[in-house]
Amino acid sequence: MVRQGKKALKQNSGNGLILVLVIAMVVTLLGVALLSTSYTSYMVKVAERKSNDTFATAEDGMDLIRAGLLNAESNAIASGYAKVLNSFSDNSTNTLVFKTAFFDRLQSFQTTKIDGSEAKPLFPNAMTNADGTKTIRYYSISALENYLPSVHAQGDSYTLQPTVVAGNNSDYGSAVQAADNKSVTLRGIKLTYTREDGYITSVTTDITMAIPEISLRRADIVGGDKALQNFTAIADKGLRNFRTGESGQNPDGGIIEGSIYAGMIEMKGGRFNVADNQSMVVGRTLLNKDTGERSSGDITFLQGGQFTQGSGSTLWINNIQMENNGTFVTQSNSKTLVADDLMYEGEGSVTLRGSYYGFGAEDTAEKSSSIIFNSTKKGMLDVTDIQSLLLGGRSFVQENVNSTNSVAMGSAVTAKPEQVAYLVPSDFMDGGKNPDVVSADEADARKSEMVDRILSNKNKKILHDNTLADYGISSASDIRVLTYTLPGDQGKVSQYYFLNFPDQARANGYFRDYFTAHKGEISRYLDAYSDLRGFEKGGSFVSSSTSIKKVGEGYEVTPGGENLKDEGEDYARRYMNLSQTLSEDNSDEESTPFWTYIKKSTLDAWCEGKEGSLVPVAWHVDPNAAQRRYNGNKVVYRGEEYGSETIGANGPTDGKMEVAGYCAVARPGVPIDASSLSGGVKCNFLVVDGDVNLGNGFDGIIMCSGYLNTGGAYLHLQQDGINHLRKSDLWNGTKNGSGLSKGDDWEMDEIVTYSNWKKD
């Protein structure tokens, strides 16, 4: 075109000039069009970038709201778990407890700004249902706004509103709680973001807060990962350290390594040693749910025997009963926690070198700790090397062993004859006698008459210049009458009239005054009934009641010390928890240590038709050996997938294995004999519903719902025992360890979720 323009210009200069101008104009227009297109494309990109930026900022704002709701969800889950842990029951009940607590916490949850101000309820005005549960119906926009920054940039702003206003309140959006109570959904949350230059975008979404599904098991709740960690023996009903065969042969004695639980202990000769640095709980196991009957929780020396508590060990126990020349010894740094008394009902010797704490501090005989010499056969108590001796209670006079009718005395260490100190003197009875012998038919009328006579003399001096009234004796409740059938004459009874002080302080004061007035008499009682050694170290002895101190050849009384009642109540709670679940912090009033950790349905199924026999349920295997012998290699379990087979009742099909664990259901009155499990077999656990005769040594853990008869044998702590048991289906918890729920691997992103998301 340019060449033609030049030619035309030569031929005709006027026409050529016009042509050149036209060509220049066309080129210019093309350039302008190109520039216009480029600018338009650029402006489109700028607009798109600004739009994306505002949308991303709006999305960020919604994520901040979701993060806040995750926090609310986490708080609700924690509240639900706390409720379940405190009231553990079956899983259907646990689920209801969890859901109720979950929604209660959500209903009360408040949001706050970063500075902590302007706390606002997230779900206001929840509806309370007839059964007391809550239904969430609304969510609060202003509460959600607390999760957003006030200003993103200079001039920028967030606006939050519900797409559907609920409850005739512009601040409320609709919250829908699912009919099955498994979630609550915040419907139609609309978040608009406005930039300072006028760009606007908004996102609208529902946010669902789901309730995680729980499947809690008692063993996980009460024990966690450390359940039974150092235990080697659990016997719900008790442990007997003697042989029950016809020969009556007493055991030579042995040792149980590791921690022990027993519902009671009976000693008949021989020795029983608790290993150093371990614990033993002689607890009060529930024996009958209908009647509430529990095991005694006592150690009783029936025909001698020596019980030794090792150095650094801990013993929880209800009573220590010295009935027939037994020996009870604690070593240094041990801790002995006694709910009730150390009672001498016969000869016997007790040597305490660690810390002894009688934590019973209540106002009944079975819940008040003291040391009582109750037999004319002298008992020995040596506290020469004791680190501390604390008694939270005082001694009592009881009508009989099972009676609730008792009289609280003012002394913590007492000999039986001291009870005369609390008898009302006969001269306060205006001609009556104490004790008074009357016919059984006249007993009630006589009692009423004598009490009136005593109270009529309440202002009469009894000790020094003090009257009965000075010691708080002023009403019929302050005179306690204990009645005993007269030996050889069933038609007559003896009635003893005791002073029953209204509080421990006045009982203590009365005993101190009585001791001062009758020091020689009480010293003779103590010397005749007890051989007390080391009591000159009064500083190691603290009691809520009056106590004694050896001074030369005689005794002095010391006033009651600190009030140990609150601390004693805490120990009593922990002791009862141990008797139920083996956890100091978790209770289950209808369970026992054995059934807390053992699944009854599995035990019964595996032993059906094999009652009275040992049933193998776990096997040691070594795939690389010609014969499978225990050397710490793999253990397989009944019902487990192993290679191409499912392990059956007879173990791996090639038969090359050794048993690693047995279970059994004993026949009534016929203990399972565990003696065959020693020797060449390395057995790690034995679980028995019923009684067990140990017979020989055992490596591992033995658990039974009945009695464990040691026969003088020993148990060795074998940590593999509990580890292997926890991986079997007998374990009443999460296999291979504890888990609070089958939702242990929850992702919070999967619990609080978006739905129906859209951008405007």
C-alpha cells in the first residue's frame, strides 16, 4: 500500500497525499482499538482481583466464626466427658449423660472479644423440656460478631445477619437441633464484607455442630493407660494365707511381688510379705448388690502368722485384727492407712516403723480410728522407730460386734477396763446400781427411771469441782444405756449406764480429768493389757482424741491435737473408690475391682460348658523357631487374625505354642487349681470367676472374683501379664491401651462443618 502510495504521488501528487492521510488514519484507529482492548482487559483483571480479594476476606471472616464455634464445641465436649467420668454407667446411660451435658454447656456458652469484654450468650433462650434437657432454637448474631475483627483496614467493615430472622428478634438466627440430638445447625449465616473503595461481597452458609459419638468403657475411665500397671494379684472376696486341705498344713510363707487387692486377708501361720515400694489395698468389696453387703476389708490373724509391709510400700486397710498371736510389721518409709482400728482381741505384736494414719474421724465406732487392747492376753505395740502416728478418731464401747449402739470414749489408745471411766457413778442414781440387773420385761421402764434419776443430779460434782452439766450431760441423749443378756439367765439383763458426751472436746476434757484423778488405776490397766514401747516420743503421736505418753514408769495424757475430720473424710472417699475401681479418684458403687476390668460376657462365653477347667485364651508364638517357646516374642489371642487364620479355642493350628493366658469359671465351692501353671509354662495371666488355689509359684497376674488361697506360694510381678491381658477380649476396656472413646481420632474439622455455601 505504501509502495502504491509513492507511485501515485509521482503520477499525481494531490491524490497521493489524500491516500497517505487515509492510510495513516487507518493505522491510528487500529492502534487506538488495540489500546482500548488492552485497557478494558486490564480493568477487568483489576476488578476481578478486587472482587477476589473481598471474597477471600469475607471467607476469612467466616472461618473466624467457625474457629470460634470450634472452641464452643470443644468446651461442650469437655463438659460432657466430665459428667460421664463422674457418673459412669452403661454406655446407653453414658450417651444420654454426655448429650445432656453437651447441650447444657452450649446453651450457657458465651463469646467474648479478644480483650475479654462484651461477653454474650451464643445460644440465647434455649427451651427447657419436661425432662429437664435443653433444646437450642436460636443463635445470636451479636455473639458471633465477637469472633470478627472490628475493622479489617481503614474504612473496611463486616456486616453479619441471619437470612431468616428467628424469634421476632433481628439479632437471632434460626438454630435447629436435630431430632436425634446428634447435632445443632446454625442456619443461614450471611457475612458481608465492604472495602473502603466500595467493593462488596458476601457469603452465606449453614454451620453444623455435631455431637461426637462416644463408646466409653469402665476400665478406660477409671484406670486409663496405667490400669493395673503394677498389680500381680486381685481377689475380690479375699486372700487366705493358709491351705484349706484336710491336712491343715500351714504355709512356710512366700512373697507377692507387685501390688495387691483383696477384700480381706486371713492369716493362719506362715509368712506373708508385701514387696518394697508396692501397694496393697485390703478393700471393702461389694458382695451383694441387693443388700449392700461388703467384705470386711480386715486383716485377721486367726492362728498366728507374720505379715510384713515392705519399705516404701503403701497399705490401705479397714481393720487390723490381732486375734491369735500374730505379728504385724511395717518397715521404714512405708505408709499404713487404716479406716477403723488396730484391735487386739488376743496376743499379738505390732511394730510400726513407717507412717501410720488411722483416718477414720467420724462419730460411729466403725468409722473412728483408735488402738484398742480388748483382751486380757497382753499385746505388744512398738512405735520406737515410727516416723509418724496419727489417729483421727477415738475408742468406743459397743453393745456387741454388730451393734450400732455404742458409747464414744475420750481416748485414742485404750485398754478395755478404761470403759469404767465413763460409767455413771451409782451415787448419781439415787439408790440404783450401775450396772443394774433387771428382768427383760422391766428393762425399758427401769431404763427410763434411772435416766431421770441421773439427770436430776446433773449439777452434782463428779470430778474436781465439775458437775455432769459442766461436761455437757444435760438431756436423756447424753446418757447411753448398753444392755447385755445375763449369762445363765435369759430372763434377766444387765444395763450399763454410760456418759455419752455431746462432742469430742468434752469427752476429751472429761478423760483428762478422770486420768488425773485415777492415774495409778489407768496405768495398771494399760500395763496389764498392753506392752507399749516407744510412747515416750509424744511428738510423733497426733490424735483428735486424748492420747498417752510414756513418762518413766508411768503415763501422762496429752490433749487432742488437730481436727483431722476433713482430711479423714477425703481418705475415706479414696479408700471406698479403691474398693470399687482400684482408682482413688473414680467410683462405681455397683462394681468391684475384678468386674471393673474383666468383661463378664466374654468370660462366660469362652468358659461355657467348661466350668471348673482352665481355658487357654492367649499363646506365645515364635514364627522363626522350629517349636514355639516363650522368649518374649509375639503373643496371639483367641479371636485374633494371625496370618491366614483366625485364632480359635485351641490356639494356632500348627500346635507349636505355649499358653500365655487362661480364664476359668469355678464351680461353687471348688477352687480352680493353678498349680499346673508353674514349671515349664510361662503363663502371664489367669482370670477366674470364683476361687483360686495358687499352690505353686506364678509369674504374671492372677485375678479372681472370689478368694485367692496362697498355700504359701509366691507370685512374681511380670509386667507382660497385664500388658497381655489388656490386649485380649477379656479386658473390659479398649484393647492395647485405654481410649476414652471410639472417636479418639476425631478431626474437629469433621465435627463443625459448612453446608449450603454460596457467594453473592
